[in-house]
Amino acid sequence: MYPATAAATVMAVLATLTGPPADAEADALATFPLKLLDLSITAPSTASLGGGIAGGRLTLKLTTVTVNDSRLLPGSWTASVSSTDFTTTAPVRTIANGQMSYWSGPATATSGLGTFTPGQGTAADAVTLTASRTAFTHTGGLVVNSASWQPTLVLTIPHTAALGSYSGTITHSVQ
Amino acid sequence: MTLLATLALLAALAPSAAGTPIQAGKPAHRDRFGIKLLDAPVSRRKDPRARVGIVDHLKPGTVITRRIQVNNVSPKTHAIDVYPAAATIQHHALVPAPDRTPNELTSWVSTEHNRVQVPPWGQANVRVMIRVPRLASRGERYAIVWAQESAPPTAHRNLGMVNRVGIPIYLDIGPGGEPPSDMSIQSLTPERARNGRPQVIAQVRNTGERALTISGKLWLSDGPGGLRAGPYPATLGVTLAPGDVAPVTVVLDPRLPNGPWKARMVLQSGLVVKTATAKITFPVTGIGVSVALASAPRYGVPIGIALVLAVAGGLFLVWRRRHRWVTTIRAR
């Protein structure tokens, strides 16, 4: 065999052995643009829990939360709610998030098909916010849908709570 | 275009007499913000799950970029934070971890911006980059890319609020090609819910190596008087981690007679499709007779025979030894 041909053969074999050419790798990572609409939630706003006494209870109706799902897929979304502990500025005193309970109440408005399930329909179903809880869910047809609910927070102040100005944050997460 | 058609078109385009926006009749507008995914892999063009979230199978050492968009549906500029946080599959659903809890996957994810100022009625595109380390172990991980707005507590308003919307990430790491996705429908159980509606519950097992998001339909045929019904959609929202077993529910029309019916259930996750057929009868109340569908293991019968033979053989040997021993004693 001529040296040139031999060299060419060796090069060809090496090329196949060193893996797929860069083009194939790039093809595997190629993307195409999606034309979807979004999953949205109302902007948050602060509220005033007001004042209370140790051993007392504070109840607050939050501003209405609305979730809009225009994605058409997957047809379901879940809104969950969590709370931080409530703390004062230094010297820091804490009221644990377990003292805070939440109930979503029924949907105040819905649009689109599917099943809308409030997390806690009535005050009796209220859950404590020691952990993240389900606030609202939607499952069902591949349609544009939305749900609104006006949740209620109930803070049970421990008997041992020290005087102070406590603040905390409630988070609604939707996906 | 005819004069009439032109007039009709102009009438449609003109604002209404009161000057109200097109969606008059909806509740009073409140500021809102949203998130959407802008890219999906070409290789997953037919996979509906790849439109829901960032779904991929990558080799260690790979870097991918996906774009997400944050939308502002309000007349004011809003500052929106964008960041990844951990998620897990629990109780057959993707559950976000609180706040900015990190996990292994989030340590690989970075966003082009941490905070975007989105103009009124505008959008902001944010690139999300995932860098898989060369020594990443194989397996599937989950996280969520969040678009978040915060209203922190102030001196006079002590309850702060944070709202966020997210796009899930289902990322599988491993050399070579995508690991298999598969599921098996183990049984179909007819039930009557407390509200009187008939339901069919399918027990589904994730027998593959990637999480599944189940959707599906049920058809009924060969019913009383030759009736047919359906298709009825399965309740969505069931996400199964590999090895998980979960019920998938189909709620049917309350006017259906009890049966018997031939039920055909088709369940799907992405490109995996499974069908199960069974003869069912809805109970008057409560849970009806379940129909098991999972086939017996193929090696069950030969193992059974082998066991019986082994036990028989063992017993025979024991009997032979005893007999010989007795003979030996007598011979003395």
C-alpha cells in the first residue's frame, strides 16, 4: 500500500474512533422556540397584622390571590403557602411559624374548565404553617384557566410571647 | 373586500363606546407577573413535558442554556427576582422546597440576571445556564426556576408577602443515551365517590428510570344495552419518581349504569403510552372489585416447579438416610 493511502486510512479510522463530529454533538443540544403563554400570579402586597396580647389571637384576611394559567399544558398547577417565623428587631424574640395558621377559603372566582380545589375550604380546615402547605390546586382540561381566593391568616400568640413589634413574611409559590 | 365586510371589520376593531378594555366583565385588574419557557430541545419536539419545564438528559460535562421570559401585566415597573431552588417528588407530585433551599442541581444552575426590572406591560428574557460537572453522578434531579416578587414588611405593615411562579427542571445525568422511561398499569378499580360519581382508579408503577407526569383517558364500551361512553380524562397532576406507585383517577358521568363495562384506560407521560383493558362493574357505594392487570413474573412457574422438586428430593434423601440407619441397627 502506498504510504499516502496508508496514512489516509489511519486518519480515517482515527476520526471515527475519536467520537462523533462536533456537528452531531451540537445537534443533540439544539433547541427550537416555544410559543406559549405564561403562568402568572398577582403581585404581592404588605398587610398589617395589627396588635395583640400574649395568649390572644389575630385574624387577618389577605388581599385576594389570583393565579392565571395560560400555558395550555400540563393542565394543572399547585399553589403552596409557607411562612417565616415572626421576629422582632434586636434583641430578637420569635413567634414560631407554627403559631400561624392559614385557610384559603373557597374560590372567589374561577375561569376555564377543570377542577379547582381550595386547600382549606373553611376556617375549620385551617392548617398551621410549620411546613409548606397546599393553598390551591387546579387539574383538568388543557385550557386557559384562572382561580382567585382570599386567604385568612390566624396568628395564635403564645402566652409567653414578649412585648415587641413582630414581623414576618408569607410566601405563595405556584408551579 | 366588500363595503359590508369592511364596515364589519372596522366595527370589530373600533374601541367600545365606553372605552373599556376588551376584557370588560372580568374582576378589577390587579398587577400581576408571569413566567414562561421560551426554548425546548429539538430532540423532544414531540414530548409535551418539554414544554412544561426544562427536561433533558445530559452527559457529565455538558452545558445547556434555556431562555425564560418574565412578563409584567400591570401599568407599573416591577422588580422580579429570578433564581433556582430545590424541589423533590413527594406524595406523587413535584414539591418545591421553601425559599431558596439549594440542592446539587441548583448548584449547577445560574441565571443571566438575579433581578430584572420589567417595564409596564413588558417582558424580560433571562438565560438560564446549567453546567453539569465532569464528575456528576448519574441519576435524575429536580429543581424549580422561580420568578419572584417580594413586598417586605415595613414598620407600619408588619406582614410581608412574597409571590412566585416557577418552571420545573427535570434533569437526568448519565453517559450515553437517555435512560428508558416506562410505566406499568397494575390494576383498575371501579369506585363510587361520596358524591355518587363513578370513578376508575388505575394503580400505576413507574418502571423506568425517569420521573413521569401522568395524563390519560378512559373509554367504556360493551355496557348494558350495548352502551359506550367516554373518553373521560384522567385527573392530572400525578408525578411519579422512578419506582413509585400511585393511583391515577378518572371521574365519570353520574348517569352511567353500573355495568358490567369493558374499560380501556390509556395513560401517557411524554412519549410513553400504556393501555390496559378490564371488565369492571361500578359498585352502588364505596370501592368495587379491583381487576389486577400486572402479569405474573415469567420465571414464577419454573421456579415453583424447581422448589417443589427440591423439597421432594430433600424429603426423599432424609427418608433414605433414616431407613439405612434403622437397617444398620438391626444388622448388629
